[in-house]
Amino acid sequence: MTIHDITQPIGPSTPIWPGDAPPTVTQTSSIEAGDLCTTSSLSFSAHVGTHIDAPRHVVAGGADTDAIPLAVLVGPCVVISAGAGQALSAADLSPLLPDPAPKRLLLRFGCGAPPAADDWRAGLLPDAADLLVRLGVRLVGVSGPSVEPPGDALPVHLRLLGASLVILEGMDLSRVPDGPYQLVCAPLRWAGLDGAPCRAFLMEA
């Protein structure tokens, strides 16, 4: 069985959303310093690296990450190349989709590697989000840092999360060909979160 890890490593060079604190590791004990064991304390944004967004991210009183069914996070998916550095309209996205539309859709923009945090031109436009909702997609993932291009509002997040779709952002699809796979997306289980880093990988179907 071939398994493709599509998770970004988390470290000092991981792109972060402007205003978020970078991920840090503080060593709280060390064998080398004479302690019984080595332990560390972690500090990071809930939206660092490869992560999911829950409805609570943009919807007041929305469901948190712990309420997302595992059945949505695990199962058949399709990886599709979606151009480079552009926001897709419904007219752009529709011809790329298989018929019927997959329940889990992963979009590769450009080379598929997460870009620098200030390169957010790729993503979906609101009518493309509406299309995915109408087609019954349950999870949409992107290789960029956000499912939508920059702006003063979050219309794509509101449409997707308002319809209880799961958003998976920051994947590394640079070594994954287009096609069908089995997705396993395992977010950190921390009750009450609006998003959570996850370990995500694809198994060849």
C-alpha cells in the first residue's frame, strides 16, 4: 500500500496567518541537563500548518472541531489540479469536477506545496463555494493557506462552514498525482476549538 503524507511539518519556517504567533517549543526538562526525562511545552495557533476549520471559526455558536464526525474526515476523496495563483469561480471549478462530485475534494494550486503566508491569491470565489454546497460535498481541502483569496470578509468560509462542510487548509500535495484516494485526516482532539492542526495522509485507492 502506498501512503502519501500531505501534512506540513510544524516548525519555525511554517507559514502563519499574519498576527498569529509562530509555533514554538519550550523544553521544560532535559535528560542532558540531569532530569529524569525530556519534556516540552508547545505553543501554536489552532490554524497553523495543515489544519481543519470548524463552523465555530466564523459562525457564532457553531460546532467545534470535536463535533465534526470522523466519517467526514475519513473516506474516499479526489485530488484535482486547480491552476496556479487564481481564485476559482463556479464556472472555473465545474469542468474540473468528476460526475458525480466527490464527498471529499482536495484542490492542488500550483505545485501543491504550501506557499508563503502572503501568497493567498489562490482559492475559491463565493459562487464556487455555493456550487460545492449544492453538490453535497462534505469536505474541501486546499494546498494553500486559505480556502479563499484575501479580503475584508470571509464569504467562502461563511458559505462552507455555514453549511457544515469541513475545510482542510495547508496541505502539501506537491508529490501527489491527481486521482482518487482514501483520505485520513486526524485533527488534534481538543474540545471547544474553532480549528485544529491535523495529521493528514492519502492511501492509494
